[in-house]
Amino acid sequence: MTFRTPAIAALLIVLLAGCSTFLDNISGTKPKVPAKLVEFKQTATLQLRWSSDIGKSGSNALQPAVMGGAVYAANAKGDVFRLEGTTGKQLWRANAGFAVTAGVGTGDGLVLAGGEKGDLAAFEEDGKLRWKVKVSSEILSAPRVANGIVVVRTGDGRIAGLSALDGRRQWLYERATPSLIVRSHGGVSIANGTVYAGFAAGKLAAIGLNNGIVIWEAAVSQPRGNTELERISDITSAPVVDDDQVCAVAFQGRAACFDLKRGSLLWSRELSSDKGMALQGKYLYVTDANGVVSALDKSSGSSLWKNDQLSLRSVSAPYVPGKHVVVGDFEGYLHALGLEDGSLAARIRADSSAILAAPVELDGGVLVQTSGGGLYSVAIH
């Protein structure tokens, strides 16, 4: 969270460890305990293909990326890597020159990493630094790039469009923010020449990629409650987009889907998430603030299934490769859930440190990065 008083700022680390648990504790209720892993009948297999030690990411939700069959990743010290996608062999290593808090983003032949003081570095695919610039404040989500524009979101709620050629700013979107907001790694999504981003107080905006002009704005959720903490209702994850609609979810708020072009509301429902969602086919898959993973009908928001067996395990946002929903947890476990009913299908442990960011796709399986410095390619059978 971003705070205006030192007393509340001291609670930042607790909040990042688990927003819902923190709020339960300050309200005087009994602290909750993470669910213990249960035995189950395995109906699929998660198999390690390769692993690489790239250095710790700490509390930063650093996420690897795949471009042109190669894997790109970064650590908190500023090292940026390119690895062979099929074997994990390191092809090059560069250093951004600053502590990395967001990365990596790829596209248009660029590899991008951002830092806590607003530093942003863009590398070529061969590891050569193309440019380095400073933006307005800390960068907590991986920059995105499309059509020659690098889109970077900063901790002060601003979104900047930069030239992919030299990093010069092309446009800037900014809006007023409440005095108390969630400090999150929520980024932006880009589709069909439009940038989609969620903001504090439950707002969602569609912004032109080439000019930064607002196409439409909508409300996913409205702040409620008597105190500042109760009224937090921020969108802390990137919206998800398909050909027809864009969906987003707010912490202590609601999930909602909107018409892609006009921004008109299609449906909304009560749901709190500080992790995010995935959109695949007819369904939305979401990890809520308590670690419960659910499947929703994307056309109506009605519930298909819900799995609470990973409750309070700091479960990551989901990824949907093929026939399974895959999430990571705070002890380094990777879980595969059945697409149709949400039942536990397979489990594997990467290492003993947290998987903070959602898995990403790699050759029909998934790629995950742990806070302890491990990068793992996992096949799903």
C-alpha cells in the first residue's frame, strides 16, 4: 500500500504478506492459518523439464517471459538473463544497473526491466542495452510493448507510453488517487491498439496505445465502509481481455466484465482478489484474497466451481494451459486443478520459497519463478 502516515507505513510488510489476513487481524477476529496440503488421487502429472538458479527476487513478484522460443528473466539485484527455452541453458547475462522490482516485459525485440526509483532499461534480444530512462516513480509491474510503444505503469498511478526506439515519452495518463491505496504489482493489458488498466477505487480505463487518449472509463467496484482501510477497493491485477470483453477484479470489491469497445457493463458480482484472474474460452478463473480458486461463466459471472483446499496459502493468480488451471503458493508448490470441476489433479514442489507471480506458458507447459531464485520449466501430462 501507499501511505500518508509513518504509523501505517510500518504495517506495509504485513499487508504484502496477505491483505485479507491482515484485515481480519486488525478487526479483532482470530488469525487464520494456511490450509494444510491434502492427499488426493492424481489425474495428471507435473514433470520438471529443467531448472536454473538466477538469483533471488525477494518480495517482488518478478515474472519470466518468453519471446521467440527464448526465456527471459531477472533478479532483484538487476541481473537480466536469456535462457534457451528447451534446456534452460544460459545464453547471456546483463545487468540493468539498478535493483529490479518489475520484470520482465518483452515484445518488439525488446527485453524490459523496471526499478524502485523509476529506472527502466530496455535490452536487445542479444543482451545489448538499447536505452535507459527514468519515469515518475517505482515500477512494480512488468512493462508491456506493442506497435513500437512501451507502456509502463508506476506506483503513483500513472501510465506512460514510451518510444520503443529510444525510450522518449510519447504520452502520459494520470488520475487522482485516494490517500490510502494498495501497493501492488498489477500491470496493464494491451489488445487491438488499446491499453486496459485498473486503478485505485475500483476504476477501469481503456486508453489508446498510440496517443494515450482515454476511450472509456468504468467502475468495477465502489469503495464501502467506515474507515479508510475498509474503503480500499483497488484493482491490483491486470485486466484480462478477449475478442469481445474485458474483465477485472478489485480487492475488497467486485469482479466485473465490460463490452470491449463501449465499456458498458455486462455483469458484476461480489468478489475480492488481490492476485488476479485468467480468461480462457467461456470461463474466467480467479484466485480470491483468501486463496480460493474459482471458475466463473464469462457471460454471466455465475459460478462453475470453487476450490478452497489452498485457502490462505498466498496462492498466485491462475494460468490455464490446456486442460488444467495452474497456480503456485507460498511454499513453492505448483498445483494443477481440473478445468471442469476444480479438483486437485497434480502437484509438484519447485523449491521452498514462494511463487509470487502467475505461471506463464512454455511449450505446452508452464514456467515459474520463485522468490528464492529458482526458474522452473514444468511439463503437464
